[in-house]
Amino acid sequence: MKTAELRFWTDSTLRSYSQVFFSLNYWLGGILIFMTFLVPTVGISGLFVVLVSNALARWLGFDMNLIRHGDYSFNSLLVGLGLGTFYELNFPFFILLINAAFITLMLTIVISGILYKYRLPYLSIPFLLSFWLILLASRQFEALGISERGVFLLNELYVIGNTWLVNVYHNVQEWPIHESILIYLKSLGAIFFQFNIISGILCAIGLLIFSRIAFSASLLSFYSAYLFYHFIGAQITDLSYSYIGFNFILSGIAVGAFFLIPSYASYLWSVLLIPAMVIITSSLGNLFASFQLGIYSLPFNMVVLSFIYLMNVRKRTGLPATVPYQWYSPESNLYENRSSKKRYANLGRTEIDLPFFGEWFVSQGHNGEYTHKEYWKHAWDFVMVDENSKSYSGSGKSPADYFCFGKPVLAAADGEVISVEDAVADNDIGNSNTLQNWGNTIVIKHTEYLYSQVSHLQFNSIMVKTGDRVHRGQRLASCGNSGRSPYPHLHFQLQDSPGIGAQTIPYPIGHYLVAGKPSVYKTFETPQFEERISPLLPDEKLLSAFDFSPGKQITVMCDHTKHLWEVGVSAWNQSFISDGISKAYFTNNGIIFQFISFEGKQNSLLFEFFKGLYHVPLIAGRNVTVNDKLPLHLLDHSFARYLSDFIAPFYESRKVLYELKFDQDRKQTGKISLSSSVTLAGWTIRTQQYSTVIENGSIVEMNKETGGTLHLKFT
């Protein structure tokens, strides 16, 4: 078998098992496979159905990536494991398994297609429907042999591990384990139709290796249910019978750690959903008993799907926050979210630019000293000042004396002009027109609930009319002194309704520079009172250096060895640089180049390139500092980090900080030097430093100056 073919079957099989815990982790998959074979008939049935399902999905032409991820087979796995607990292995049984794989695959495709429209996962619904159908039908299949699985458990353990495994089982059974721990462990094993404590221990070990956050969420949810049963006076046997407590374990992982970004809010909701799940479990258990059917994971599916749907349709954003991109690891979801919180603060929202060229001074910010109060507190006033912080030259008695008077006012983003007022005369200095408060004004609709307003514009300077389509950076008018404006300035606000002077909303500016030594690059932040700010202006040399177009090849020399990288685009339209094994994903909007994720070998040259140039604004100017944060899980693999994972949803004890500085002596020679550092901050501090040289519009070399010498030369 070819290497690629072997890798496909290995990936698709291992991940079919780990997907039950919302994971793509190979180690977890391997432990779970081994655990199912503690009862050979069950293990064989499960593995057989997985192989058949993946073969059918591949033969029918479904997405190879989804097959490789186990998406089409983890429900079939559960069906196979379940059937293996009821029937002996014989020829008719394997025919039944093949048909079970096909039925479950069909249901998976159909149900996933329906729920996808509502942005909902299909969880284990295909397993439930398929398993119930087959159990009801198989009562008429006399050729199937009823299994005695579990009756002779010690004999089954002896077949697998000889006397050693039997002795382990006896020793474990004699442990002084509290009833709740016993039920928790057996409930874990019951997810895979294993009803013994050894299976539960193996399952718990695999879950702990995969994710400390998922493990702690499972404990929290389970013990909340355990205590709630006692609180309401219900019999704990309702929880331990068939060990359907796994519904609470899975819901804790799903809500507390996987579909929501792990936080105190996600953990809280995993607990708040327990009473509803207890009620559903008890009521459905009584109902299904009349049909001689188990409810299995039905309560988990009902509660989790309902809650995710509520999260999707709510109007308010914030905690608990749904995962925008699924990394199939609670830790990765959390650390990726923390590192991208600022850089993608407006993900899915319109990015707003400053409405002017050059450097301006914030003369009044949010919650301003004069007029920015109450409903209008989220607004800015801008003026232009000289090096002495004066806003005018000469006597300052004429509007024309002010530096900002007559300067261009720009569209902050693409949109449609909704309102225009252009009939208000400019005031004399010191006077205000309180009857026409906003003066000459333009309101632009950017999205259904996002409008921008620029006010106090110069009389007769407006260049657009109602209904016009405008583009980001297009000139709209000139800064003036109309309305309630004693001196020339520009009023700028963002609002969620179209009226002139509507209530303002808090909404950050996408990217801008704050003047200083050095200047500070800001991403999705709010300009503050008395800051000198300016929009970003692209540098042609940097634009050329970071122009990684699809198909472009990059030759890298390191220690006299040549390495070839290539730029590509994924099926999801994500740009990446690949060395053939690893991939560094990036975005480039013509103003900012930034890496967004990395997959592959972290001892590769590509990973060093990823770290050293993680975030680069492609802008002209000197003395600029960029600060960002890298995902912790990519760089910290210490035992200390694994311990910190337990408290990570509540407290950020460790982080990876990124800083980049432009060469302060940039000259007009076409040569630009960048220095960057990556610092792991926590109980200990470790820093890696990089320097990069850009010449004639190309990256020519990169050096890692700490943590091991590294010299890359680009050709």
C-alpha cells in the first residue's frame, strides 16, 4: 500500500474515534480504539463499520477532507459498537453491519445538509436514528446470535491481556473509589458501549491527554448533574443505570469547551443546562422504556443543539462567545481567540478608516469634556495642530487661519449616501450656530446597522448627493466651521440608524498610527483624547516584499542547503506558504501582512519565518512599533503550560507576546530593516529575537539572534 493511501486510512480511522469527543487527536483515537477492544466483539464491530463507512463515502465521491476527519464515520462507529454489544460475530451479522454503515452514512449526509443551513452540527443524531431503526428491525432477524457480552467479562479480558489484565481488573475493582467517581468512569466508557471501570480509566486518560479544558468541563458537568439528582431527591440509579451519565459529560465538553470559547461563561452555561437535561433524561427514559429502547445520547443532542441555535440567533454578542473557526481543540480555540481578539475584533463586520489624510489631533474623544455626552458620547472631534500644539497660524481670527479648514474629508468605508445637509454658512471664529447644530453633514450607510456621520463641513464643499455610492477613501467634502462649531474641526461618529445626529455606538477604528517616539500601530481600537493619529499609507517596497501571490516560489538558503517554498490557496480560499510539509496561513489586504495560523512541524524554517514576521504593517514611515499576541499552544509545550490549561478559561497566566520595530534609520536607498521579538511570558520569560532585511522590494535575509543561530537568505 502506498504511503499516501496508508496515511488516508490511518487518519480517517483514528479520527473516527476521536471525533466522538470533538477531536482530531491521533493519540486519543488510538487509546479509544484499544479501549473498545477490551471486549473484542465490540471492538471488531466498531472498526469494521468505520472502514466500511469511509470506503463507501470515498466510493460515492464525498469530500476527502471530511472523510479524513472522520466526519462521515464516527456515527457509524457508535452504531457498530452498539450492535456489537447485542449480537455475536457471524456472517449475517457482518451483512447487517455493512447495511448499518450505509444507512448511517445516508442519514449523516441528509441530516448534516439540513442542519448546516442553521449553522448547527449534527452531533450523534444519525447514530440514534440508525441504531433505533436497526434494533427494531433486527428483532425479526433470527439468524443473528444474541451476544453474551459482559457475562464472561473476565474470559474476554484474559483473551486480550492474559492474567495480567485480569489481575489489573481485580485490583481496580478493589480500589476504595467513591460512588460518583465510579459512575463517572463507567459513564465515560459507556459512550463506547464499554461498561467497565478499566474502559472508563483509559477513556479519562485519553481525554486528559487530548485536552485539560475538556477534561475539567466533563467533570464539572457530570458532578453538577450528580449533585442535582441528590438535590431533587431522585434516585442516583437513574443516572447509573446503563450509565447514561455520559449525556452530561458530552454536554459539558460541547458547551463548556468546544462549541463555545472556553470561559467562565461557557462553564457556567454547561452547569445551567443540567436541570433541563435531567428532566429530559428522566421523561424520555420512561417514554422509550415502553418501546424497549434506550435513550442513549438523545438528551445530549436535544439540549446542546437547542442551546447552540439560541447562541446563533441572539442579537447581543459577547460572552459566552461561539467559536468562529473550529480548531478541534478547546485549548487551540481559546488561545487562537485570545491572540486574534484585537486583530479580528471586527471579524464579519465592516472595517472603518479615519475620514482624512495626514496627522490630526483628537480635540475631543468619547465621553468628551464638552458635547460628547449621553446618547452622543461615542464620537470624536479632530483638528490639525503644529509641533507646538497650535491649531492655527496668524491671529486665528479667521476660519482660513486654521490648519484643518478646507482640508479633504473622506469616506470611512464603502457605502451609500443617506443624508446630506449643505446649506449652513460657516461661523465666524468664536460663534456657534445652535439652531443648526450639526452644520453641513453627510451620513453614509455602510451596512444595515452601521452608519457614519461627518459634520461641521465647509459651506458649499460637499461633492456627493443622497443616493450616491461612495468608496473607501473617496473625497466627500472639506472640513469647515458650520453648525455648533466655534472653530474649524471635524466631527466624526458611528451610529446604527440613518438620521443626522442619531445616537452613537461604540465602534473601533480598523487601523491607524498614534504619533510618538516610536509611533504606535493600533488595530481595532478607539482613538483617545489628545492623541495625534494618522491613517496608514502603504510603502511600495514593503508591498512588493510581501506580495505572496498564489503559485509564487520562494527559494531559501540555510547553512548552504536550498529549501523551496511555494504559495498556495486552500479549498476554503485561505492563502498559505508551504515547504511541502508545513503550512503558514496568512492574509494581506494591501495595508497589513499577518500570519493567521500554522500547521505542521514547529522545528522548521517556515515556522521561524512565521514567528519573526507574524504581523507587519506595510506602511511608510519610521519609528513604528507593532504589538500583537501569538497563540500560546503553538510555542509553549511545557508541563507548566499543560497545568495552566486547567485555569486558562478563567485566567491568562501565560502568553506569547510579539513586537516588531522598523529600523529607525530607514533611508531612501530602498533598504528596510525590521527587528522583531517573540516572548513567552508566564512563570518564566523566554525571548527569541529576529532581524529581517528588505532590499529593492524583496526580503533578502532573516536572522534569528537568540535561542540558536539561524540565518536565512532569500533568492
